[in-house]
Amino acid sequence: DAGVTQSPTHLIKTRGQQVTLRCSPKSGHDTVSWYQQALGQGPQFIFQYYEEEERQRGNFPDRFSGHQFPNYSSELNVNALLLGDSALYLCASSLAGVWLAGGSSYNEQFFGPGTRLTVL
Amino acid sequence: DQQVKQNSPSLSVQEGRISILNCDYTNSMFDYFLWYKKYPAEGPTFLISISSIKDKNEDGRFTVFLNKSAKHLSLHIVPSQPGDSAVYFCAATAGGGGGYQKVTFGTGTKLQVIP
């Protein structure tokens, strides 16, 4: 089991450009969440996808958008990049069935290694 | 608005001693609390969690304590080992409608265990 994988590992863009980051969830997982981790900060929730729909969203502008594919993989798109978008972008996958079944109030999220985005 | 706070950015402990990492939260809707551990160049790894209906949860060397009235939780590591050296994130979630999970993280505490 490869766990959660993300690509690319590193990326350098300039202001105003657009970027697409990719995530493949852990085998058997159907829910993908994206987080932004700025230097010296904890991960900040961007949004979560389940059944190809955005289910929850954090306090991020519309420049941040995403997509989930039928195979549960996901993309994070950021338009009109700003210097402040430089961060580590983390993808986490989980299994919805745990909480959909009304069981544990938390379904453990498994994180990928992240994509380091630098905006110049 | 930082809803989950870790006021100690770093902590150094001698091997074999107890490490205590602290966390405070402000959102009364949080009903589940977690600790994640992060090594450099890796994503956070889930360590231990506690539901708001409990005040203690133990898993081997790791114990999490929750004081709801004080909105405070702590992670105890006994005994501390050099391999425990990492950044520890406190996190919290509120069940919410539909059960979709939005996890709110603290800023992290860097633990160094000295051999």
C-alpha cells in the first residue's frame, strides 16, 4: 500500500500564474481533504471532497478550487497566485463510511508528504 | 482567530523523562481532539485522540488528558525517546451536520529528546 501520494514534490511559480496539485488517496479511502501549511504554522483546512463534491470548505478565497475524480484522486487548483500562497500543501485521505455509519465522530486522516509551492 | 493554540513552540527533554505538550482551545463545539506527529519532509501522522466525553486516553507511552472546563488538553509521553523528536500538532474537530470533518490544527510544538 503506497499510502497517500502527492505530485509534484516541489513547484516554483510566479505571481499571477495558476497551479494544479495532485493527490492519490490511500487504497480504500474515498474522502480527500486539502490543507495549506505556511511556514511556522499548523495546517489550515482548505476543503474536503467526497463523492466528487466539495463537502466542506475552510476560509479560503474562490481562487482555490478542487476536483475529485471517480477513482477518488483529487486536484487542488490555485488561480492568480500571490506571494502569500507559498506554503506546503497537504492532502489527507480518509474513509467516509466510519462517520456516515454514525460511528466514531472522527475518521482518521492519513496525510501525504505534501507539495512545496514557492511563488516568486 | 486561532481556535487551537499551542503556546510553546519548542520543548527539550532528556531521554527517559516525561514530555508534556500542552494545548488550549476556544471553540466549545469541538467534540474530538487529536495529536499528530510530524517529521521533516513527511506529512503529519495520527498519534492519539480523545473524545469530549472522556478525560483520559492512553496508548502505550502516550496519554492524552482533556480538561473540558478549562478547554485544555495535554499529551504526556513517558518515557521519552530520541525517536520522539518531531513537531507535535494538537488538532480538534466538531462533528457537524453530515459528519464531514473539518480539522483545526494548532501551530505545533517542536519536541527534542536529548539522549
